[in-house]
Amino acid sequence: MNKIHFWKNKNILITGVAGFVGSNLAKNLSNLGSNVIGISQRKNKKNSLLFYENINKKIEIFYCDITDKEKINKIIKKYKIQICFHLAAQVEVGLAKKDPYGTWESNIRGTYTLLELFRKNKKQIKSIIIASSDKAYGEYGLNKMPYDEKYPLKPIFPYDTSKACADMIAKTYASKLFNLPIIITRFSNIYGPGQLNFTALIPGLIKSCIFNRRFKMRGNGESIRDYIYINDIVDIYKILAKNLYSKPKKYSGEIFNAGTNTPYKTKTILKNIFTYKKRIKELSKVNKIIKKNKTSGELQVQYMNYIKLNKNFGWKPKYEFGKVLPEVFKWYEDYFKNTSP
């Protein structure tokens, strides 16, 4: 007789389920037979993989703010949540600069609201994964890259500060004082099918190529970033949640970075995407424009390695940007055939 798969019939809460990562994670886990319960503030079904691929029909979804203590408490109790992926956040760096208060409400208050409810409902919960960010580290400079999990957090900008605060709150709830089973993740920039926020670099550039429209880049192309594929991220989340569930004393309170340790200048990403679609003239025009750009309120250099993940679980990235670009492009081309831009 085959053993029941670990994920079969597990009661799993995903906050921010209609987001890019949340949708892909919900898709994967629902296909494995998990009972996925999603929370989303987003009632607009446009620009979400969750609704585009009808993943929402395979899960239970509730529309409420992540700071709504009463509603979320009812969900946790009713569904006897065993595993939680806390992905809900205001993720746009530009919006955080314009609205720091709203960003802090969502990212900081949202995190302590959720964790306080789990503190009061400890009986069922076995695994909580908190999505922090590489930006929580703040500026360290090229000679200190890649980020190490032991680096002190020293953020300045609003989004970065919001993630660092949530990070520290999670550490408190994972401490001996409260003993919640928590792992904190700090990932580099995530890309791939289903990323429908077209202010983000990779989907924005792909859309501009498909429709021959100008994409407004925030910087001059010199910023250095690392990009990790969505399938790799889903795999990491599952590995971490499963191991924390089985060995809470060993892994609770741990932090895991993930990237590919392959830094790119943003102008290199631009070049790769435009060259792939043979938009050479347009590339030349964009390069001339972005040279005049000045970047403010953003970190210049960020990238990650995956040494700790590899040592603990044998994980390493399976996908390289150049190799998956054709697949990613095809997904967006198919998407725009069915959806108005």
C-alpha cells in the first residue's frame, strides 16, 4: 500500500492567496490534495493567476483585510489550520514610498495580528512560514554580497523597514516566550508565469515587447539584482513547511535566504528580453532614455546565495533565467491572447 502523501488533506492557510506567489502555491498544493484556505483583500479578479486559471474554484477563499482580527480568528478555528504561509503584503516599493503608513499597516500590523491569533490557537498549528524579503537587510554594498542570514537588519526605506519589522516580530513569536513554529524566508526577486504586476521589471518588459510599448524603468539600469523562478520558490516553501512540521525544535526561529547567487544589472535583463524578441532598435532607444534616470528610495545592490538551504535540505535552484525565458514569454503571449492589455 502506498503511503498517504504528506500534503494530502492538510489544512493550509495562505494569506495573500491572490498574489503571484500565493496563486502558484495554492495551485500546487490543491493539486496535491491539500485543503487550501486562502485570504485575500483583493476582490478584483483581474490580474490574478488565481482567477485566470480558476484555481479559486479548488480552494476556500475569504475576502478580508489581513488586519481583521475577528474574521481571521474565525477562519483559523473553523478550518483547524495546521500550516500557514503568510504571504499577504503590500509589495510595491514605489507605492511604499508614496504611502508608508498603508504599507506598514499591511506588512507590520498584518503580521502581528496573524501571529497573535496563532498564539491563542496553538493546538493545531504545526508550521508557519513568514515571507520576509532581501530588502529587510538594507544597503550593504557590493563587497558584502551576497547577503548572509547572520547580517543585522538595517533598513531605511519604507518597504524595507516594513519587512524588517515583520521579520523581528516573527522572531519574537518563535522565541521561547511564545514557542510558535515559525521559519522566516528572505528571497530575492521572484519572476515567472502568473506575475501580473506589470510595474515589476520582468513582466513589464515582456509586456512592452509584446505590444511594442515603452516600459518606464525606475532606475538607470545599473542596479544589481538576483532573480529566482517561481517554481523554485514553491519548492522551497514546501520543503521548509514540511521540515518545520516534522522538526519544530530544530527549525523554529530559523531564517533562510534564497536566490540563485547570479546577480544581474537591470539593464542586462532589459537587453536579454528585448534581444530575445529581436527588438534591437527599441532596446537602443530605451537604453538612451534610462541613462538619464536617477534612482531614489531603492537599494542599489542585492543578491542572495542558497548555502544554508543547501546544507540543511540539499536544495539548489533548478531554473536559470536565460533557459526559462522562452517558456515565460510564451505564457505571457498566451495570456494576452485571452485578456485585454
